[in-house]
Amino acid sequence: MKGFGEWVRSHALLLFVISSIAILGAGVYYVFYTGEQVKKKEEIKVVRKYWHHNLLAVDHGDENNLWAVGYRGIILHSNDSGKHWKRQRSNTIATLAGVDFINAKEGWVVGQWRTILHTSDGGKHWEKQKPPKDLDPESYLCAVQFLDEKEGWACGNMAAVLHTKDGGKTWELLDMSDYAEWTTQFNDIFFLDKKEGWLVGEQGICLHTTDGGENWDTVDLGTQKTLFGVAFLTKVGRGRGFITGADGVLLYTRDGGKSWEKPQWKELPITEHIFKPIFKVSPEFNPASNLGLDAYAVGRGVFIHTYGDLQKNWERIIEVEMPENRHLEYTWFRGITWPTDHIGVAVGEDGIILRTWDEGLHWVNIEYGYEYEGE
């Protein structure tokens, strides 16, 4: 035991540093030391690499207010179009995977352990909503969408599709056994209105409803790859939509989903996972000429864009300012939103937040701390 005690004393500084790192916990650190015996404080360097938890989704309530969510219950809020961010208290450590706001005050968040959170004051207070009793406690909810302050949808693993007509006071679990195996994970849900909606998930599953979820039709997209995201235009230019998935899956439609095609790429096609698709529509959008219509998607090392016709002009975005020691091609992004037609925000791995102010021509890294709002 004497030998062990001497080892502890001789390595006391190293053990202190390691224990400090364990206590900090919120970030990722590296410890460097030289020699078998650590004798000098200068020989130990604790280098903070990235401070933040992964972010999985982002949405806006208006042109100023944005929210991002992710691992360990993190909810971030910006009230200046994404320039600065502070934390809000979610009162959960569950991973939060989906967020949707219908205005600057009212929004919902879903995630791990069938978590459903709701706020009516812009996130100053978040309250848990009761999930359906027959929803498995281990259920992971991946996405949420509200059409107005009353009607909303959510989806997740174990073939979970949830529906509410009273703002989430009560949630109904739909029986999807006629359409999917119980092991199926639905990754995204998108309703164009109260009647028409789309579901996408594992093994290329794609479902379409035109009667508010009473019945679903299986859509054959010609792929068994996991599908991660779906987006449609809901007003001007309705009928245009696109779906993203694993290993570079990108499919578009211009006829409301009757037919789906692969786009043309300016360079080599994307082969990485593509997670989140979104449209950016300018006030001058002309459906006849497609002028004013842009589409974006983010994924694993993926930041892509097209303008006008969804069939062609897809290309990687390269004007991206990344954090120190991070490279775009090795970083995954999970969420993107456009509070205005010239301001966009994307979020992802290690809490990265990118922002553009010039319609997507340039993206810059946004640094932020761990302060809570009101402190």
C-alpha cells in the first residue's frame, strides 16, 4: 500500500485535474501531461475543445425569436435573430429532438422518454404535457409540428404518431399497425394543412394522408434507406416538396407527391446522410418562373442548396466559417430555419450554431455562453 500512496501523492495534480474535468462535465476536454511523474503545474494543460451539447433542432416564432434544442434537456433562445443565445430552463435532462413555435410566445418541444414540453410565454416557463398512457415510457419522439395553437402532431420510434386538438392538453396515440411494424421509427412529420400530411422514417417508409390521419397510403420512393426529413410548400407554389435521407437520399416532387425524382447535381452527388430539408421563400416568389424559391438541406458534413427549380442546381455551400479545429466535412448538422428570407440559422454537433445574414451566401459561427435568461 505504501507504493500506491506514493503514486497518489506524486500524481496528485493530475488526479485533481481529472476530477475537476469530471465535475465540469458540460464540455469536452483533453488532458496533456509529460513524463512519468508530474511535478510541475506547467506540464499539465487542460484545453477546452467544445463546451456545448449537441443541438438537434431549431425553429423560429417570428423574425427575432428563435429556439434550439438538443442533448441533456438543453433549450437555447435568441431574441435578436440568432446573433446571441442564452439558455432556458427545461427542467429535464432528456434529449430534446424536435421544436416547433407558432409565434413568439407559444411553442412545443419533444424528445426522449416521451417528453413533451409546452410554453405560452416564449420559454420563460416550460411545462410538461402528459403523453398518451399507451405510449411506451421509453418512446423517443423525433419531431413535432403544430398547425395552430390547438392542432399538432408528433412522431417517433415504436411507430409512434401522436395527435392533439387542444394544444397538447390531451394527446392521442394513433394505431399505425396497418402501415408499419411496431419497431419502425418515424423521423419526421409534415402537414400541409389539417387534412394532408406526410410521414417518413426507417427502411424508406413514406406515408401520406389526405383525411387528417384517419387513413394513410404507403408511397413507394424506390429506396430502402432511412428517411430523415420531409418538407413541402404550403401556400404559394403548393405541390413542391422534397425528402432527405441516409447515404445522400434526396428526392423532390412538383406534383404534390404523385411522382418523386432525383435531382441533378452541379458536381458529384452527395453520399452522406442528409437530415433536415427546408424551403426559403422570398416575398417575390413566382411559381411560374420559380424565381424567389430556394431549398436547403443539412446533414453529416452536408450543407447544400438549390435555387429555382428543385430538379437542378443543387450544390454544396462552401462559404462557411467554422469554429477553430472544426471542419465542415466532418461536422453534422441537424436543424435549419429561416426567420426571414435573408437570415438563416443552422445547428448541430457540439452545439455549433451558424448564421447567415445575406440570404445564405455566407455563414458565420456564433459563439455563446452558458448563461440562463434573466440571470
